[in-house]
Amino acid sequence: MNEVSVAAEGLIVKTTALTGMRLLTDPILNKGTAFTEAERDAFELHGLLPPTIGTLDEQVSRRLQVLRAFETDIERYAFLRDLQDTNETLFFALLVQNIEELLPIVYTPTVGAGCQQFSRLFRKPRGLFLSYSHRDRIEQILANPRFDDVAVIVVTDGERILGLGDQGAGGMGIPIGKLALYTGCGGIHPTTTLPIILDVGTDNPECLADPLYVGWRHERVRGQDYDDFIERFVAAVVKRWPHVLLQWEDFAKNNATRLLERYRDRLCTFNDDVQGTAAVATGTLLAAITVTGVPLTQQRIAVMGAGSAGCGIASLILQAMIEAGLPQDEAAKRFFMVDRDGLLVEGMDSLAPFQLPFLQPKNVADGWSVDHPDRIALLDVVKNAKPTVLIGVSGQAGAFSEPIVRAMAEINARPILFPLSNPTSRAEATPDDLEAWTSGKAVIGTGSPFPPLTRNGVKFKVDQTNNSYIFPGVGLGVIAVGAKRVSDQMFMAAAKALAAESPARDNPDKTLLPPVTALREVSVAVALAVAIQAHKEGLTDVAIDDIEGLIRAMVWHPAYVAYHRVDGTDP
């Protein structure tokens, strides 16, 4: 039978019929050396474990010593993945207690290398690999009773993994990593999470030529066949879990926004690259303007990378400007979206629908001094449009060149510079360069972790403008109150909640974002704001007075509990 939890004399007791090696190889139930003497008697564990009975804290200390002894982060990543597949309580206790050290290993930037080497690192199955070749079996696969408790799914098709591009089935590392943060940062119980890769093939020649590649060895399915496969998947998910939260992750820009729009009113869903990135960037910007002293209504935003992420960021900041008092048409003029073909202007070919609200007039550059009138580059935009904020989501390392950054510093007393692309190798600029090129004037936020800067002889932490500040709290709030849908206003509420937690609000010399060590508290604050917004929009039936209690009660803290053996056969 499946394990269940019961209350006994104020304690939580898990009941299970698993014994011996079957119990020790179940990552949810395994406690390793922490099984008590009585549990070893009851579950036939004597001889399978060394005689000393340990504690969770001792196990954490032991694993931490092993982890730190490795020479490379990819070795640490592989070690943590094995630990997660062996003992989830220990894995999450280690993560929660050492979140600042382990976040860059569990997720960005190391997860990028984990995806690239996924086939070589593959040891134990986790989540679901839904292959196009098995499209007729999706409902059957999802029907397995082990997935009965699923409350949140993260799904990718592996086509746009971070700034690395098509990783095929290796993209599974992203849903696994994201859901580890749902639990580690948001407290969502690991048994309710499900990572999924939609394996529709790959156009990455290295994957197709790799004899060890674990995915479907086929060129990527596109067009109507792709859309039909996605429809089969969504229909099966809605049938299996009518109230599940589904997060789309790392889909290519031509699919990300259109899939979100197609399904956002059909199930409780969001795209973290579009909406989560927008919320963390907006929240960090709202914190940054308390440092620069320039009101939101006077900001001018240049975005390098006009894909779904860049336009998602622009859309949420635009909405924040409107809420701050700017008319929509005037606010829209304050955005300058730059892509591979230069500044987006009216009349350009091959524009995506989500880019249309941010087109500048075709004659915007009349009177500007530009190097190539047929392609207005980012440097041209900075020199002539004089933005106050520069955001990078291009995946192009070095896109914020020295001339561009120095021009920003000449225009602004405190330029706001957010090179948000990750992994680290794809960042538009490094904090050290931004610091040097602006003579220490820049207000900086990065997508991946960087070492501290030194300002006036004092170490100054670089803000990691990472989605982990947003999506775990969004998920916690949505699930706690059973929200029917995820709205854009819920992400606005999340952004404002994050800004409200900024240390810079009280002291402009402090960081824009709370420390990573406070991510669990931040997630609760974001969850509360999201749930209250859901209540305002009529997207939950939960009473307003019950919201905070439901959220706090849902936060799982990794700890071992007592086990009681029952008779039966595990299905």
C-alpha cells in the first residue's frame, strides 16, 4: 500500500508496508542510518545498515563534507542529483540549510552543464519522459497511481535551455531543478511535484550523433504535429489533475507565448520565462528606483533581447508604469526593444505578436546619429534615446560592451544595469566590468551568481535577479488557496511583494534583493500577495482570513518522522 501520514499523540507517523531494501531504496521514505532501533526491528533493516543510529543533522554534515571535497561544480551537481534520488529528506535538509552555497549548483548556472551532460550523468529515472513516439500512451502513463498526489508540474520540450539552445531530452534537468527549488525555497512537498520532458526530438547535431544520448533520436517535430502533441498532453493533464498548477519552462520564443495564451484559461498555468522573469525584473527595478531616486514614470527602458522573456519583462514594467499614472501610449514609448536586427520599429518583417506593443515609430531615428540607419544598434539607442535602465535577456555574452556601459554612465547619475542571461557564460556583462566602466555608479542585478564587488574598500554583494525569488512563492500561493487560474495581476502582486522585501528600501547602500538565505521567508511573502490577489479577482473560494494560515501550514520542513509498519503489498 502507499505510505500515508497519521497523527498519533501529536506526532506525525508514516505508515508503510515496505520493508528491507525496498524501503531503503524509496527516496521519499529512506532515512538511511537515522532509522531507529525499533524501526530496524519492525522493517527488517538489521544488517542492511551499520549499527550506529545517526541523526539528520549528522547526515547533513557528512554529505556536506563529501560535497565540498569535489573539485568541480558539475561533480557536485551529479552528487546532489544522486542524493535526491536516494534520500529526498536529506537532500532537501542539506539544500535548505545551505541554500546560498547550493542554489548555484542545483540550478543556474551549473544546471546548464547538467543539461548538456544529462545523458552521461543519467543514473535513475525521475519524472516523466513523454516521447512523441509514445503520443498515444500519454493518458496511460499519467494514470499510474504513484502520481495521485501531484499538485505542480514543470514541463519543457528542451528547445531553449537557458542560453544554451536545444538540448533535447537533456532539458529534463531544468524541470528537475525548478521543482527542487519549489520545495527548497517554497516548501512544497516533494511528493506533490512532477518534472516532465516533452521529447519531440532535437535539432542539436551533437545530441543526434552522441551514441549515449538517452532521448528520442529524431529531428525535432514542428508545425501541426507539434501542436497536436501539445494538445494531447494538455488534455491528458487536465483530465488526470483538473486542479494542477502547470509551469511551462524553456520553450523557444515562437512557442512560449503562444502556448501560454492558448492554454492559460483552460488550466492553472504560467510560463516562468515570460512571467516569472518579468516579475523578478520588475520587482528588482522597483527596488532600484528607491536607490536612484528617479520615479518609475520617468524611467526609459532599453531591452537587449526582444524574445518572449524580454517582451514579458517590458509588458509587466509597462503595466507598473500605467498603475503609477502614465497613460498607456506614453508609457509604451519609453521602451526600446533591441534584437538581432536592431531596434524594433514599425514595418519590420517577421515580427512576433508579443513584440507589436513595443515597436517604435519607423522614423524614431530621424535626427539621431547612427552608424547604420538600416540597423539601429544598442549603442545607437543608448546614445540617442538615453535610457535609464538597460536589461539584457539576449543570451549573448558581452552584449553590454564597454562603450555602451560608459554611455549609460554618462547619461545617468546611477544607471540601472541588469544583465540577466544565464548561465554565467552567457551574461551580457560581468559585474566587475560594469563596476569599472561606470566608476562604481551602476545599480546592478544579474541572472546568475557572481562574486561580491568591492566598493570603497568594502565587499558589496551582487544581487542575483533570479526567478527563484518569484516562482516558488507563486506556486505556494496558488496551490495553498486552490486558485483556478494564474493571472498577470498575480505576477504584478508578486513583483511588488518582492520589492517590499528589499533591504535598499530602508538603506540605499544595501542590496536590492533580500539575501538568498531568506528565500523561504520571501516565498511566503510572495505567496501571500499572490493568494490575496487571486481572492480579489475571484479566482479562489478561500476566505481572505484563512489565506495566511493555509500558506504557512503548507510549507514543508524536511525532517524525519516515525514510521509504523502495516500489512499489505505496495501496488
